[in-house]
Amino acid sequence: MHSPLLSILIPAKDEAGNLPALLDEITAALAQIEHEVIVVDDASTDDTWTLLSRRATDDARLRPLRHAASAGQSTSVWQAARAARGAWLATLDGDGQNDPADLPALFERARRGDVTLVAGHRVNRRDDWLKRLSSRIANRVRSALLKDATPDTGCGLKVVSREAFLALPYFDHMHRFLPALVRAQGGTCVSLPVNHRPRGTGRSHYGLNNRLWVGLIDMVGVMWLRRRSRLPAPLVAEASPTVDRDSVAAEESSS
């Protein structure tokens, strides 16, 4: 089977009300780009899996996967990345708040070849005040401690090469630290402004407790990884094989 250029990775839990419009928008936004869409249903209790299974019979680009028991957003993204066939990965949330119309611009920026990861920056948040507050606090704490040079690490819209992503260490909640992890591996990150929309249906699975406090231990671990990294460490030259000139001359005279 011909490999697509770009694989869209979507973790989804109880998003049956949001996925139909989101999948239609992805198809429209990427009409000129060879792509596939991998949606990981993280043990939803609504009709998410039924919806995905039905749509996959009519759209070969849609590849639904399913967890029997909830494994979380990071595990869903990581497993989707391993299953992906594209050389490039794009992530976005399944709640419809990320706008697929931003994908082509992020992908074009990533393909210039001078950065490892392109992250979206939600300059106009469309969330309630508590979610905006918790996200602002979490971003400031991460930025101060990890120095990841990314103003909005919580934005689900990101584009990264599959090779670079699979080189990152896996752990639960790793999706919150992708820019810092990429930089610890010697990579570079840039951010682009993206659109942000109100959630369609359902409710958010995140708040102040699981955005900041639960992630403090993970943040310490990422700080350790960052401090222990010696990358980038460019190799300036590769030694040429030593040639025994007398042996070469002897072989040429005997031939």
C-alpha cells in the first residue's frame, strides 16, 4: 500500500458528538496532501467506536484503533505514532477545539527542514475562565522550569517527523512535554499562531489538578532528562579508511 505523506493522530474519549464534523474538516483541509487519519478510541462509553467503524468502511484513509480499558492521551498518541505510515505526524485533540484548517500551514513550516517540531499557539483561547487559568499557570511553570521556548505546550496541534517522535522516551503524560523532550534530544521547536474554538459537545477531561499538580513529578523527570542530555553534538568529520599504498602498488604490478 502506498504510504501517505502525513499521518493525523487523534486521541478520543467519548467524542462521538464532535468527531463527524472534525473528520470532515480534516478531509477538506488536507485535500491536496496525501494523508491518513488514525483515531484511537480510549475506551469510550458513548458511540465513538460505532461511529469510527462505520466511517472507516467508506473512507480508506481512516484507521480507527481502540483501547479495551482507558490508557490515557499520551499512550493513545504514542501507539498511533507507531502504527502510522506517514513520514510526518500531526496531532490534534478529538474535541473539535483545534481547527484542522491550520494543519497545512504547520505542515508546510515543518517541511522546510530547519526545525524538528512545529507547535500551535492558541492566541485567543475559547475556554471558560478556570480552564484558561489552569492552562496559563501550567504553561508558565513548564516554561520557567523546562525552558522549552514554547508559549503553549498544551495546544493539541503539533507537527513533527515520525522518526523524531519515536526517538523520544515514552511515559504517561509525555504529550504535555513534547517541545522539551524534542529539545533534550537536540531538536528545535517553533510555534505558530492557530485558531481555537469552543468545545462542541461533551466535557473536558482536564482541570487545574490534572494539568499542573499531577504533572509535577513528570516535570522533574523531564528536567533530569534535559540536564543529562549532551545533544546536539555535531560530528565534524568521518575518518577515511587507511590505505596501505605499498599493498596497492604490489597488487597493481602483479595484475
